[in-house]
Amino acid sequence: MNTISNAPKWQQSGKVQVRSAAFVLIGMIVVVGSALGFEHLGGYVPCALCLEQRVPYYWAIPLLAIGFLSAINHWSPLLTRGLLVAALICLLYTAWLGAYHSGVEWGYFEAPQSCGAGLSATTSDAGSLMDSLATSKPPSCDEAAGRFLGISFAGWNFIAAMLLAAVALRGAFGKAD
């Protein structure tokens, strides 16, 4: 293993960083893949807040893919740890968005003005496009599209993001082994 012998343990990279980067990367792909599956296969139309919660994943996945490559190839430990921190920040942001969205769904917070912008009206007949737009109702951010075990998709995003953030935190600041 290529470690810096004079550097403190927290500046080195080891199995903890490799495993953390791999776990968080796979976890983020599963979360986004599930959201896209519910949308495209399950027919759930996301609201504006649902779509906004995906953006940090779209940023973090390629960054952490580089971080994982850095960890397994023993590139600079600071690069590996820095990319784990970047993923951590993205995960904390999407967790905050998930908590806010859950609060909107439960009526604790007001829905943003952009709520309802997630509708994508598709039609195979160009002549009926205006009719379908006129009759389509955009999804509301304050109504959960569905719940599993009493928790909405936004709530599950919060839980998943916080669990993945904890692993990223350990990888970013944990001792190399």
C-alpha cells in the first residue's frame, strides 16, 4: 500500500477510505436509481422538490467515482479524503432538502413557489399537446406521492442521505488502516 510514512494517520489512505468510497458510491447510485425507477417505471411524477433532491447526487456520484479510483489506486490521500468530504457536503444538502420536503408534506413548512414545476407532459400526438397541457395538473410538493412504512420518498431520501453521510464522514476523517 502506498502511504506517506511521515504523514499523520488521518492524511493517509487505506481500507477504510476504499470501503467508504465504494459503499457511499453504490448507495448513491441505488438511491438515484430507485428515484428514477419510481418515476419512469412506476409512473410517479416528481415534484420540483423531488427533482431538486436529486441534484446533489448527480454532482456527488462522479466526484466520488474519482474518489474511489483514487482510493483503490493509492493516489493522493488528500484527493481521496477531499472527494469524500465533497460527497459528504452533497449528502448533507440533499438530506436537508429531504427534511424540508417532508416538513412541507406534513404541513410544517410552506411549499416553495416553484412547486409543481416537475410535470413533464408527454404525448404521441402533437395536435393534442395543448389539450394535454391544459388538463394536466402538476404534482404538488405538499402531497406525498406515496408512503412506505409511513415515510414518504422525501423522508426516505433523508434517512438514506444521513446514513451515507455518516459513512462518508468516517471515510473522510477516519484513520487509515
